[in-house]
Amino acid sequence: MLSAVAAGAANNSRTPGQPEAVTEFLTSKEGKTRVAAAQLCGTWKVSSARDKLLEMTSNQNLQLEEAVSLCLALGSLGATADLQELSKPGRSPKVRAAAVAACAKLNASKAADPAANLLASLADSGTDEAEVVFAAFIGLREGVEGLAKALAKNKLRRPIAIAGVTLAHASGRDLHALIATLNAAGGINPIAQNLSAKDRTQLLTDAKKTGNAERGREIYHRKTLLCATCHLIDNRGGKLGPDLTTVGSYMTPESLLESLLNPSSSIKQGYETILVTTKDKALLAGLLQRKTGDSLLLRDTTGKVTAIPNRNVAKIDVSPVSLMPPGLTASLRRDEMIDLLKFLTSLGVKVNVL
């Protein structure tokens, strides 16, 4: 119930008569209720909740979603110094990531170095924390350049760099400088997007002769690739991209390879990326679901639909960049690309291996 109130409050400028009453829910036994309560403390600017919000960040069992809600609320209350302290080494990665993300929304340029230092300290298992940090910077009209510059001085674990590359590609923006920096920092050597005709022919030949569709299926379903998040196969998956159930029967292997390497070269009508800049300078990308009299509904790469109040929309652009990331190949070895191609070219041609 409180989660619905929090979602509604984000799109409503009115504040209730006694907003401080929501602080009682910060001690709820239900995590989702605590998250919603923290969000409302920020939305309604409940300054009396500041000390409690700060105290809660010390909970050793704090989950990432809750840490993010706490820090964003502190940011809304102007607790910049507290957030800067929370972002320092010595705190848990979850709290540091949440604090850095909140700082980025307040001042992206000042948050760039702490963000880079945190990202460089994360282990392979820290991709969730990394995504929170990357998403905060990528979700701003300005700030990505500063992060790229700060990251140029650091080395990242490969999974952390891949997490950033995936989000950057899925943003619908041209973030080639950040992507290049992440590739270098993470030691990623992606398959070139502009393969020669000879290399493409050899890749497709190998896919046909030695590719393994079962392994390709497993690669397709990797969380980091976002394939199943965006596409349907046999009524399973997302709706951000075209249905792939029979893609092997109507697209040539050459066209499929091109769509993996350069998805922006041909964007199917109805699947264009929409960029929405809000009046508070946030930047959201996704597919336009519909417009109502009150808001614009945008579906992002995770499938989440966000309602953006019309009164808060400053600008709407159609991006020439596909939501499908060309960085798909950045995380794949050549043999994995071969298996993925084998799987895709088999769809609709023979019995699926799902």
C-alpha cells in the first residue's frame, strides 16, 4: 500500500497535512515498506527524518534497494556532507554505491572521482552496486564526461566494466567516450563492429558448421546481454524489441549479424528510442508506451514503465541510437558469438532449443 502512495507522490506536487507521520513506517519489518517510507521522506521533504535515515544506513543487513532509497532521501533533504561521508571507504559497497549515486544527482562533477574510486574497488560480484552508480551518471544530461575522465585513471574488474558498457549502450545516447574508457579500464577487447567482409563470412561459416545452438540459447539468456529482457521468443521475454520467435526464417544470417554488430543501422518502425529530458535535468530513455492527459509513459530496458508528469517534461527527442546495445559483442568471445548466431539463425527454421 505504501509503495503505491510513494509512486503516486512522485507524480503529484501536493504534500499531505502531516507528512512527518510517514517516519513511523521507517521501522517496519517489511523491507518494501521501509523503502517506500524513505522515498516519501525525500519526496515530501520531511526534514525531521534526516537523523533516522542516516542511522538506518548503518544496518549491517541493509539491502541495496533500501540503501538507495535512504541515500536519495538524504539527498532530497540536502544532506550533502552526510552523503559524502557515506561514500568513503570503510562503508559497505551497497551504502557507498547508493551514496555516490545520490551525490551524482546533486553534483555530478564532484561525485565523479568518488564514483571511479568505488568502481575500481568492486570485486567481480559487485555488478549490482556498479549498475547503481553507472545508472545515476548515465541518467543525467551532463556528468558522463566527468565520470569517463575519472575512470581513465583506474582499472576495473571486467564484469564491472561490462556492466557499465551494457548500460551505456542501452541508454539510447552516443556515449562512445565512456564506452571506450570502460573497455580500456576493464581490458575488454570487443569484436569489432566494422568487421571486414571476409571476417563476416568466416564468422557466419563457423556459426553454420561448428556453432552450438544450445550454448547459444544459454548465452542469449544471460542477464548482462538483456536479450530476453527486450525480446519475445515463444511468448516469453520482453516487448522492447521485435519478436524473435521465427527470426531465423525471415532474416538472413548476414542481416542477423549486422543487427548484432550495428543495431542502430536499421531500427524497426515502432521501436525507436525516445529521450525525455525533465525540467530537473534528468534524462530518461526508452520506448514510448503512450501519452495521457497527465503523463508520458516510458518503458526502459528492464521492462519498467515510468510515468513522467507532463508538467515535468522539458524536451522529447527521438534518438538515432537503438536501445539494443551494439556492446552485446563486447562481453562475448568469438566462439560465444558463433554459438549465439547459431541459436538465432535456427529460430523458426527447426524445433527451438528452448
